Amino acid sequence: MTVAENTQAIEARVAQACQKAGRDRSEVHLVAVTKYVTPEKAQEVVDAGVTELAENRVDKFLEKYQALAGNQITWHLIGSLQRRKVKDVINKVDYFHALDSVKLAQEIDKRADHPVACFLQVNVSGEESKHGFAPEDIDAALDVIGTLDKVRIIGLMTMAPIDADHDALEKLFEETNQLRASLAKQNREGMTFSELSMGMSRDFPEAIAHGATFVRVGTAFFE
């Protein structure tokens, strides 16, 4: 299938998942993850109507950012970000999905020239291989992050274990949404916790069913 055909199929699945969950389609951002493809392939996604693109490495982000400069694109950085590379990329990013430490937040605050919309990465599943805050560590981290003018926390991001079955996915996504809701009730200044970034090619319908507002779809565009 072509990228355009895949895009149409993905959009239909997103719309179906929203309808099944009793949600409006406009509540969910479809973010195309282009980390494994060339700028030319990424352009095909944009030509198919997707305006939000994501990369997980700074060098690849900058390559695509420059190559696709003539398009109206909302840019997402979704991978772990080394503090030494923050200065190279942070002022080009519309959304940063992987804020996983207080020190990284402090570096973003130092280098950004405007408030950056960030998702707090959480490790709800407790996997040792996953980055992110453990739920019990979040409040202490937010006490510090809340003092930073250039870091705007809009929600949570999580990734499911690669081998998670349907029941495990449902449990993880629901627990993450419940955590988001509890943090939103704290009404911390500059931290809405209104957004939820979770769900990839293999599990975005389940994520939408449990409140995802941003789904990060990669391989399904290019199969």
C-alpha cells in the first residue's frame, strides 16, 4: 500500500476508535513518527494530510526540520533528550514528549526562549528498561519544575511494554489516565495535565479508549 492509502486506513481506525469510545475525533492528535524513513517519505505523509510529525533523535529531527521547512508542520520530539543537546533543538520543538528528569527540565528552562509544551514521561509499568518518573516521585519533581518559567507541563506520556497483551494494555493505559486526572485535580499553576500521549501503531485504539489525546503512529504509515 502507498503512504496515502496507509494514512487513509489509519485515519479510519482513529475515527472508529473515537466513535467506539464516545469521543469526538477532534480530541485526538494523530502524530506520524518518521524516525525510520527518509525526508522524502516523511513528505509523503504530509502530502497525505498529516500535519504533525515526530522524531526521537536530535540529529534526525534537525534533518527533517530543515528538509521539510516549506510545510506547515507541528513538530514533536518524542525520544530521550540528552541535556547537552537541548540547546540544539528545543526552540524548534512544538511538543516535547519525554521529560524524564528534573535536571532535564532545568536545562530546557535555561535554553528555551519561550515556554515549551512538555509531557511528563511516566513509567507506570515499572519496567527497568523504560525512562520516566515513577508515580510516587512525581509530586516532588513537580514542586521543582513548577518554579521554571519555560517548562509548561500539559500532560503525561507513557509507553507500553512491547510484549503487553490486550489486558495489560488496558490496565496500563487506564492507570495512566487515572494518574493524569489526579494530577489535574491538584490545579498546579502552569500545569494543566489535560493531555495524554500514549499509543503507537500496534495499540493506539486501546490508548484512545482510555483517554489518549496524542497517538504516536510510525510503522503503520510505511508498511
